[in-house]
Amino acid sequence: MLNPMQLQGRKILVTGASSGIGRETAVLISKLGAKVILVARREEQLLETLHQLAGEGHAYFCYDLQDVQGIEGFVKNLIEVHGALDGFVHSAGITDIRPISLTKMDDLHKIMVVNFYSFIELCRCLTRKKNFQKNGSIVAVSSIAAQQGAKSKLAYSASKAALDGAVRCIAIELAAKKVRVNTIALSRIHTDMNIAMNIVVGEESFQENVLNRQYLGLGEPGDAATMIAYLLSDAAKFITGATIPVDGGRLSS
């Protein structure tokens, strides 16, 4: 049976692969035939993800993306070991709930380093000659927070808006190399990060402010992973420079 989302034999790097959307994406694309290279800080959780992957030929690297200066060396080593990549998924990300009165430059910098700076540096290094295959695809996990304001989410929202804006520029530059670049804008998904945020804002506030507007309910990591897999595949060969909402209707309400 024809499967337009098949990824047979493609090598795809997934950051933030130790849990949540990164893990779910890695598992799904392995079932679609990809050889997956997992990246995150925590080796124990990375091994848990590795054991869930279908097929063979997968690998993992423990690396802390807060070390932006070391990414160039990390990528060089990765390519020397595994060769050119066909895809890259940036699922690594952190959040911070803090009003502007308590937001200092160090707080902004910490969020931007992981959510934005590391992605740009990875793109810069990975898309050098002989590092990334033609007809490859890059997908970054963004958020509706880039488009929809909320109290105390200044740093997180700014990092995701930066991501969306940068991708529109990168997509134009990389078109000549036959590499597509997109983001997906997620609303509230059932992950550890979402659970932590719910504890901060409170259950009543969550129900009133989120689920009343996100009328398809709380999303699952698989909902994000399916869209990421689609954008990695040839089924999305005419899509680049876009931010695709995966939001349960949130932005339309």
C-alpha cells in the first residue's frame, strides 16, 4: 500500500528526544523507516527512547544545547560518524512562567539559548556542504504563544516568535540547496511541560482559559509527531517557510 509519509532509509536528527514530543516523534519516524539520531542531556531517558524505536541503525548523543559554542564541534563529530543527514527536528525547549516585573536579562537569555540560538547554530552547521542531503527537511517545534499573548510568558513567547520569523528567512536561503524548513505551532499538549504549567496556573484557570478555546481538547504528543513526520516526508515537498498550527482549534476561537 502506498504510504506518502514513508521515510525509509533516511537519517534524521531529533533534539529533545528524551521525552514528550521529541520521543514520540523519534518513535513514529522510526516506524516509518527512518534511522534516528537522538539528542538530549539525559542518557538514561535517551536509552529509554532508543529501546522504543523500530528497526535498526539508530544512535544517540548526550549533549546539552545550552552549550551553543560547542555545537559546531558536536555536529562535526556527528557527521563524521553517521554521514550526511536527511532531516532535523528541533523539539528541545524550555519554558519559564515569570511576569515582566521579575524578568531579567539572564532569564531571557536562558530561554533563548535553548529554544532559539541552539536551533540557529544547528541549522548553520548541519546545512554546510556535504552535511545535509538534497530534498532534506528541517522542522522546529514552535507554539501558538508566538501569535497569542498570555500573562507571564514573555520569554517563552518571544523565543517562539523568533523561531517562526527566522525559519521564513532560512527557508528562502536553503531553497537553493533543496532543503525545506518549517515550524509547527502547538497549543496545549499533554506533556510534562504542560503538566508543570498547569500546576502553576491552577486547574480552574486551565479549564477556563485554555480548554474553552481549545475546543478539540488537550492534544497528545502523537498529534505533534504526526505533523512533524508529514513535514519531513516527500508528501510535504511543496511546503516550506511555513508555520503550521497543530492547536485543537485554539487560534480560530
